[in-house]
Amino acid sequence: MPDLNAFDTAALRLLHEVAASGSFTAAGELLGYTQSAVSRRVAALERAAGGPLFERLPRGVRLTPAGAVLHRHAAAVLDRLERAGEDLAAIHGGRGGTLRVGAFATANVGLVPETFKRFAERRPSVELRLVEGFTARLMERLRAGALDVAVISDYPSGLSAYGARTVLLREDRLLVALPAGHRLAGDDDVDLRDLADERWIEAAPRGQPTLLQAACAAAGFTPRSGLRVAEWSGKFGFVAAGLGVTLVPELAARAVPPHLVLRPLRGLAPARKVYAALPESPLPAALELVNLLGQWDMCTTVSPS
């Protein structure tokens, strides 16, 4: 059986060049080998193949049937290696490959989609893949090498970014969503103390302090708990029915239906910080995406009266 370990890249390239030129001498000159080096390498290749690969002619050489078979495989291998080199150069140059991006849910309302659109216009050959999840899980995936960029926030569990580089993208204010007929819907902004008697529609993690609780405590009252609803579409439905009010991140403002009104909170409004996290040695395409994330313009957050 042939010794396949002997068919290294250099040997296959020599086989290919000899076959193309029909000459040991011409192939040696092209690859920078002496005549004796070519003879030794061809002899070693034929021993590994189990028999002659070339017919020695009065002028030059030509492939034997065995040589033609090996040459066909060699050409395929060399072509794949050349394409691999091109693909790697594209990845390291930010011009190709796949970019794996993770983001928390509300970042996928406007920030990530609009950034993906701009990135795709600049780098159409880079394939974008998206994973949605909570910040803690996204950071686990980033540290494990399963993500190239993660869009994360410091709420509700703080920012745990060891083993990664972080870039602050923006501060994400929390706005209050009111039914269109609410007594405060016509105000430009709302004092949180004026909502002291409202019920709040939320689904904060149990046992963890929330931005709402902290803001209400600073305003001198404890928020009244209402229905626990996790999905944004559900929260909006209950608010529209007049069963309470809820806080909405500014990032998610464009997802609020037109029959609700968003108003900023006066004074020390609750807010979270949004970051992009990168591996210690990020891909050029990842750096470009993060730069575009930082350029994203927040849409209008205050609904018309």
C-alpha cells in the first residue's frame, strides 16, 4: 500500500510542475531545486507511490497511468490549499469568512439589525450569524470561542467581562410606557413620583434588585407590583388595556405599538449601559462591526401626543 504520509505539499507540488512542464529540469528551476534534489525527491515519491510515476523519454518525461491518477488528486489538493489560503487571507483582512454575533433581545430591535445592514453593504462577502441570549450566556459563548462579538449590558447582573475586551456603546435609558389615554400621556416627561400609585407590569429576575426599584426608592416610594409578564408584546398589551405601566429600554422604543405613549422620566432616570465584548485577539471584521455599532443613531423615543 502506498505511504500516504510521504505525499506532503512540496512533493505534490513537484509532481504537478513536472507533469505540467514535462521536464525535471524545468520544474526544478521553477521551484528552486537543483537537478540532483529533483531526482532524489522524485525517487522518494515513486517509492512512496509503490512504482514509477513518470516515463523517462529521450526528451523529457510524461506521466505513467499511476502518475496520472496521483497527479489528478495532487491537483485537487493543491487547489483546495490555494483556496484555503485565499479564504484565510480574506478572514484576516476582514473581507470574508463568517462573523458570529451574540446580542440580548432588545438590542435586536434596532441596534443590531441596522448595524448588520450597514456592515453587509460594506462587507458583502462576510457572512453574519446571530445568536440571541442573556448577557451571562453570551459571555460564556464568547470566552469559549463560539462568538466573535457579543452585545451585552450591565443589567440586571452587572458586567462580568473577564477574558474579553469591552467597548462602551451607549447608555440605554428606561422610558415609561403609558396607555394613550393616560392622565400623563400629554406631558413632555414624567416625574416618577407621579406614578407612585400605578401598578407595574414587569418580570424582573426574582431576588435581584431592579432599576425600577432603585429609582422608586430614590423617589421615596416602593413600586406597586402588578402582573408578571416577560414578553414585550405581552407587556404592551396589558399596558394598552389600562392594567398598569411598564418601563421600556430606549433601544426597544421602535417596537412600541402606536396606541401606547413613551415618555422619558424626569430627574435621575433609570438606565443601563450597553457594551460590545470581543475576544482578546478579535477579527478585523469584528472590530469593524463594533465601530458601526457605536455609530448607530437612536430613533426618536418619545411618542407623539
